[in-house]
Amino acid sequence: MISQKSIQEIREAAKVEDIVGEFVTLKKRGVNLIGLCPFHNEKTPSFTVSPAKNIYKCFGCGESGGPVNFVMDHENLTYPEALRYVAEKYSIEIDETVPSREALEERQRIDSLYLINEYAQKYFAKHLFETEDGKMIGLPYFKERGFNEDTIKKFGLGYAPKGYKNLTEKASKEGYKLESLKKAGITSQKGFDFFRDRMMFVIHNLTGKVIGFGGRTLSSDPKSPKYINTPESEIYIKNKSLYGIYFAKTAIRKADECILVEGYTDVISLHQSGIENTVASSGTSLTVGQIGLIKRYTPNIKILYDGDPAGIKAAMRGLDMVLEQDMNVKVVLLPDGEDPDSYLKKVGADAFKQYIQGNANDFILFKTQLLLDESANDPVKRASLIQDIIDSIAKVRDPIKRSVYLKECAVRLQTDEQILITAVNKILYRSLQKKQQQREAKEIRETAPPPTEFPGEAAPKEKTKTKGDTFQEKDIVRLIVEHGDKVFEGDTTVATYVLLNIEEVLEEFDDDICQKIITESYDLLRSKKPVEPQYFLNHQDTRIPDLAISLTHSPHEYSLNWEERLSNPMQTQPMPESNFKRDTIAGVSRFKFRKITRLCEKNQEKLKTAQDEKNTEELMHLLKIQQKLIQIREELGKEIGTVGAIKYK
């Protein structure tokens, strides 16, 4: 477990502009930097990086955090992995403490799977280059495919020798447990080598760790499957893995496009020819998990198919889910009988690039034409075709794109555009109804009273808090988070001033997260620790940094050369970033005004009850309280310019 000292050192060293700048093109805008958000598809930049606050926030999709959070979300890493990534970038030596036994066992189990896969990869590579069978069988196969030695080593290709227990026995002798070898998928459940007499392709995760293998047989036996993959494990989940993604991610981001092919050799051939933004789904239809991996780097997918119409139709069935994920999909149909690997070898890299660029067709329009050709003049098939196209168009989230597709498809299908629009709207309406029903069912489940012990016994009703003061509560939190450590007056900080001035209404907070931030701020002050922004921005409860960033990071900013251009600096108050004292006084007054108003309302209810019960003593006591509350409220009202008082009978 990484020590708190090292975590603090990493956080202090990490600069958000350095980390984000590795993945996003940033441009200067005032005191901040701005770029296209890497977490969602956008054409107008809304992703803002604040070097001063060491945070980022997208005002389009809401993603936000600090340097370590960015690495976690963008590279799909765990928190410790992200810390190590940042530490390596800044050459920070990590001090690790001894974790709990459970955490240690969990980490050792996962680490052991990575170590076994790494061991197996080296074993297969060694047999490819250093054994007679590897030199006579394995290397010729790869070289016949046109792979040079540098490419073979880059992708970690290898050869699994013949024999039932070669790798299993060797690994066992070197200390690897048989049970772990089975969990990693290197050894079968019966104790034999899982891969035997096969050409080995290595599957990496986003960080380059080996998570599995694909093995191709050289046997002509029809009973032997052409390819087998590592069984799924804790580190290898097939529907969340893409072959070549580790080597392709930088090129995908740079090209703003991902080329998707079917097989391992297609990926390697294209990479070797300089087309490095290429990955493979390893023979499976695209899954939501795989689409998510691609979407981290680009919203644009270009899929290459060979010329087999039946195969294309089967493969396209799963592509509607790509549209649902708001991706832009183009399809390239290669010449009949060609696959990406063979066609690349035939025409060369330059001609191949020109071909896929010039023959890329929009998925929906390509699908429309393909089904039109298939239906010919059959009216029944044509009706089915129209419904199929409508179903696909309805998956498109962007209404402008939907309208363009409807107009274009109406022309191609020779159908009234309004009929298509009506049909799509019906699908969208049914989808919205279904989601609404699901939301209502969830709300009913969440708000249903707990079962009572005895039949017929009514469960006590739980009082629900009103949410009317959330704005003022968040404003108080903003003052604490953004300015808490700044000197308000003398030795008093903003945090001290705020907290001491709201003690009498502290229990009146409605928002749980705001309450938690205020409570922890009190604890920091009592421990004589500073109430600093980084405490909240790096908080382990992710709701706290999310709220802190949303409150302190605005999409708007004033121009740095505003004074120079207008030759008219502010005369009556400091510049915005230095005006926290006035901001704090006003914020506290507004907050107290709202809370005192609430206390007045509550006390008024007690007064009415005392009147109804003719409890004179209680009535007089409550009247004095009410008069005092109204006096405080009116004084606060004058401070903030609010007129009026609570009236009661």
C-alpha cells in the first residue's frame, strides 16, 4: 500500500496541465487552458484546465478532478496504478507500507496473474527465436506474413511448442503455483498446457501489461479450432479488451479516428505499414465495453470488411449499439476476396490509405444501400428493410444527425420523409416511456417503507427535509473550499470566521455533502490544521471533490488585460480574486438569513400548537423566542438588502 507521505508528495508534484497535456491539445485562455474534452464527443471546447487550482472540469459532460483522477479515468487505471503512473513521470520514489492481510492477498493474487502472463510471454518468445521448432515452424510463419523482426518483438509474438506439460512443468519448477497457472489460463483445468503447437499473439491492457493470449493453430485438422483465446480471468475480460489498443491509443488520439479490423495479423500488418491507429475485436462483434475503450480516444470508428456480403451483414447486426454510444461509424468494403492484410500487401501502404479514405461510407447509408440491393423489388422485404433502417436511425442521439439521416434515407428508399420521422418518433417516445417507468419503479423501491414486524402495523413516517436552502448551503461550502485558508482579519481565517458565525444554525443543513464538508472543516480547525482547497479536491469521498470543483471552477473569467484596454481599473473594491472578504461577509449573512427564516417558521408552528392547546406558559416562552428571531432576521435583512419579516397570528 502506498504510504500517505508518498501520496502527498505525488499530489504536490503533479501538475494538471502536464498530465492532461499528454492526452489533450490545450490552448491558453486567460489564466486557464482549454481543449476538446477527451471524455465525450464535442466540437466546441468546453474542457477547462486550471493550473492555479490544479484541477480540470468539462462544462459539457461534467467530468472533473485533479491530475491523478484524470489518469484514472482516461487510462482506465485503479487509484494505486494512477499514483504509480504519475510518480514515474515525476521520478518520485514511492514508499509503500504493509497493507492489511486481505488487501495484500488481493493484490498478490492479481499481481501473480500478471507475472504468470509475463513469464508465459517470454517463454513463447524464447521458443520462437531459440528452439529448432520455433526457427523451423514459427518464424517462417510470421515472416511469410511479412512481419519483420522488430515488429515480432514489439508485439511480443511467440510460439507454443508441442507437448502436453512443457510450460506447466517449467513454471511449477520455478515457483509458480499450479492453481495460479490455471486461473491465468496458462494451464487447463486438467493440468495440461492450454496452448500447444500454436503461434502466439499477446493481448495487452491499456498500460501494456500482458493479460492474455491468442493462439493460432498450424494444424490442418478440421477438428482443431483455428484460434483459441485465454479463458476469461480477473485481468482478462474479452468483451472489454481490444487487440492492439496499447500500441494504438496514441495514434488513435492523434488521428482522431480508430480503424477496426477483425484479426491479429491485420492489426500487426497495418501497424508495421505506419497505420498505427488500428485495433481488432479479435473475431467478436463489438461490445459496449470495447466501444468504451475506443471512445476514450476518439468518437470516430472506421470498420474494414472484406468483400463477403453475408459476413458483412452478420457483422453489422451489432453496430447499432455503436450509434447508441454516440459514435460516428464509417464502413469500408474491401475488394472481393481481400482482407486488410492481403490487400495491404497487394497495393502497398500509400494506395491502401487512399483506398480506405476514398471508400469510407457512413454506416447507416451503407446499411441502407446493402439492404436495398438485397430486397430488390420484393415489397415485403422492402417494408422489413425500412423498419430495420428506422430502428438504426432511432439509436442516433444527436437530433440534427437524425434529421439528416431521415432526409437522405427517404430519398434512397423512395419513401415520404414524414412517414420515417413519425416512425422514429414513435420509437423514441416508447423508449422515453420505458425509461420513465424504470425511474418511477426505482423511486418506489427506494421510498417504500421498511417491512413491519407485525401484520397491519404501520411503519413510522420518516420526516423529509426541505431542499429550499441548498443554494445558500453550497455558497457557504464554496467560501470554505475556495478561501478557507486565506486570512480574513488578524489571525482569523475565512474558515474560522464562517464556522464561528453559523454555529447556531449548523444543524439546519439540508444537503448531506455540504454538511459533511462543514463538519470536517470544524474537525480540521479543532485539530489546528489548515482548511485548504486541496484537502477537499483530493478527498477520498468522490462526491466531495466533485462538488468542490463545480463550486470553485467557472467556465467564465475576466480578461487579464482588462485594465490596460479600458484604462479604468476598479476604484471601489479589489479585483475578483482578492475580494473574498466582502464575499464571505455577504455569503454568511445570506445563509444565516435563510436559516433564521426557517427557525421562525418552525417556531410559528409551535406557537400555533401552544395556542390551540391553551398552554399560556409555553406560548409566552415561544413568543419571546419569535421576537428575538425576527429581530435577528430583520438585522440580517438590512445587511443583505432584503425587506420584510415573518408574519404570524
